[in-house]
Amino acid sequence: MAAKPLMIQGTGSHVGKSVLVAALCRIFADDGFEVAPFKAQNMALNSFVTKDGHEIGRAQAVQAFAARKEPRVEMNPVLLKPTGDTGAQVVFLGKPIGNMTAREYHEFKPKALVAIKACYEKLAAENDIIVIEGAGSPAEVNLKENDIVNMTIAKLFKAPVLLVGDIDRGGVFAWLLGTLELLDPDERELVRGFIINKFRGDLSILKPGLDFLERRTGKPVLGVVPYFQFRIHEEDSVALESWRGSREDAEVKVDVILLPHISNFTDFDALEKEPDVSLRYVRLGEDLRADADAIILPGTKNTIHDLLDLKKSGLAAQILRTHERGTLIVGICGGFQMLGRLVVDESGVESAVRRAEGLGLLDAVTLFEKDKITHQVVAASNLPFYDGRVEGYEIHMGRTLSKEKNAFTILKRSDQEVFERDGAFSAEKNVFGTYIHGIFDNNAFRRAFVNFLRLRKGLEPLKMGRVLDLDRECDKLAAVVRRSLDMDRIYNIIGLRA
């Protein structure tokens, strides 16, 4: 039979939609149902590469893992990766089809909607439940006419909607009521209940508000989810806006540059959780820590733009001065490109600026090409502090030519055996870069990296820090959400019983 849909929409961005979808996927899977996540259109710089080389939003990959399914391109047919304030690279069915302005993308949407429908129907034919995630708010009146991710999707697939509000930000009742008021009557009918997320405090104090909301709308509050810590990747860098860093008193200090177009910042989630690491994001215009043991330049969706901003802010000069004092400098993907002598984008793949001088810490030149490399990879490390293998993924349009030693040797790309150079390093210059995202998710590599920094400052190495276990984190998340929601009522809403 065709799957039963359930849609999670929110009063705005970063209210917890992605995490709640992941939790529901794990709950439904644990209850014996075949379940898959679905998001018609995602706008995020945090992406993931499937086994067959398709690029999708990282949130959908995590949700697939929660559902105990292999991530697939059908789970996120359209991914928008902003390259500036008014344009984005459009990844359609897992492959980039070019950069579009907002107006150009609106003209493309009818074609996108056809593919969205086909992807959903394919998943629906294979599962019992599809948990659909909306984007932002469904009540943006200036965007509703061209919507292909919120109420248009709910109506197309006849999906009941649960509306999520974030009480930690304040004003949750006004947010929920205002959102409902701005919806059309047929859209209001699809909203079957509310979820209040990120609550701290005594639930009895909140009860009068919950009673008021139910009386005013005639719709039930299906649960109040407490604010709690979990180790599941966030969808996009808006999560970093209120996050400054981890423990200042930890022995190893790592500064990550918060580039304007930072991508795949989840590369550092596991590193940040290490008990002896103090990881801090440094914004342009801020100062690096004088005692930083390592500085990491992360991935970016606009290498030249962010490189120029890095120089303009004075942070590039700080990095070079800190490097002269012996600090290890690391670059991942776009950050690796910045470490070289020159970045060239003659075709305007990412930027209107055709070339820019890099930081010159590696003897390397990057040339941008129109074809994007997207692969899951297995690679052997050539770095002096680690001689094992790592698993990760590549997402890049630049090709880097280097005269330095290669940091890794790629042995497998998308399950095909290869033998190719990746990245560059110079032990003498105390710098290395790589195109491989996810290297710090490898437990042994991460600990070897931290121990290398410990040894450099005269500290004893640790045998092992924290082991990243996403499956266990999904179980913990699902347990909290199951206790917080009226799951019997939710099963009734979607027309199934556990």
C-alpha cells in the first residue's frame, strides 16, 4: 500500500523540525514500520553524499539513518546552496544544474515540482510512513504563491501537519497563533495539532497557556518536548549564531574560522565533543586565541568571496602571524583551497571574481571547473601523526594542483577502487589540507590529531576520547520525544495504530 504521510512544519527556521523528524523516524521504525524522511526542497550548506554519489541535505541523511535506511536522493530532490545574498547553486536530483537568482529559480519550480512528486511516490510505494519536513514558516505571505516545500506539499500528498514552535526563543503562543491565522482555511484544516519544543522549567506553569491555545484554535497540543543536549548534526549554520564554543579550560585549543559561507560545519561536531578539546568558532573581525594549538579553515560555498573577506577583516594576517609562532593550520575543502598560492574561477562557477591570491602556506593552485565531484571515499592517511585509514566524502568543484606531499591517498570512491592523491601537507610548514569532509568523525584519526597537539605542548596522549555513536544518540533522542508526545494520538492522526 502507499505510505501514510505526516508533515512537520514550524513557525520559523531552527525551531527543531529536522530533529523532530529524525526522532519520529526512529520511533516509527522501532514500532515496526517501514519509514522514510522527505524534504522537497532544502536550503542549506550542510550536505551529504549518498553511496551512489548524489548530494542531499545532511539533515535528510541523518533522518534516514534514524529510520534505519540508506540515504537516497529521493529523500531530498532539491537542495539550494546559497552562494551569495541573492543567488544559490541548485542541486537537482542530487546533481548541480547551475547557479540561479531567486527569479530564475521561481521559473524553474514547475519542473522541480514534477520531480518532487515522482520522488515522493517512489518512497511512498516502498514504505508505510513518510515523515515530511517543511522549511522555514508556511505563513510567509510573499512566498506562498510559489511554495513547493510547505503547504503545497501538504495538500499535494494530503498530509496532516503538526506545527512546531520553539518556546526557548520566547513568544511561542503568538508564533503558533499568528502562523495559523495567516494560513488559508484549507491549510488550517490540515494542521492537526501543535508541538512545543525546547521547554525548560515546570510544565505545570505552562499549562494555562496550553489550555488557552487549545480553546482558541480547537486543535490539540500533542506534546511539549524539553530542551536537552544531543549529538545529532544540525541542519545549517544558523545553529552557530548562539554558539560560542566548548570548554575554555580544556587542554587543547582549536579555533575554527566561521566563514560567511561556511559549509559542512558538522565536520567539527565530534572534535568539539572531545573532553580535552576547547573548540571555538571565530567570526570575521574577532581575534584568534593567542594560545590556539590549531586553526582550521572549514569548507565554504564561495571560496574566493570568503578568502577576500578573510583578508579584509584582518583575520588572514592573524592566521599567518599565529602560524609563524608554530600553530598548526588545517584546511578542509574550500579552506584547503585558501591555503594555496592562488584560486582561479575563470568560468564564474562560484564567484564573479575570477581569481584571488591564497594564504600561500602550501605550494598549490586551485582551478574551478563546472563538474562537481561528489563521492563517498575511503582513504589512507599520509600525515605524520596517523598511518591508518579514514572514511568521508567529497563535495567540491575545484581541482587543486600541488607540489607538496599529498595528505591522503584515496583508495575507494563510490565503491570503485582507485589510487588518487588528495590534499597536501608540509610537516616543515606545519600545515595540511584535504578535500575529505568527515575526517574528524573517524574516532582513531580524531584522537591521533588531538594527541599530536597534546604532544606538541608536552602533554601525555590519551588512549581514546569519546566515541561518536549516532545510533545511540538517535535512540536517546527518540526516547525523550516519545515520552513527550502523545504518540497514540499521532498514530490516529496519520491513520495507523502502533
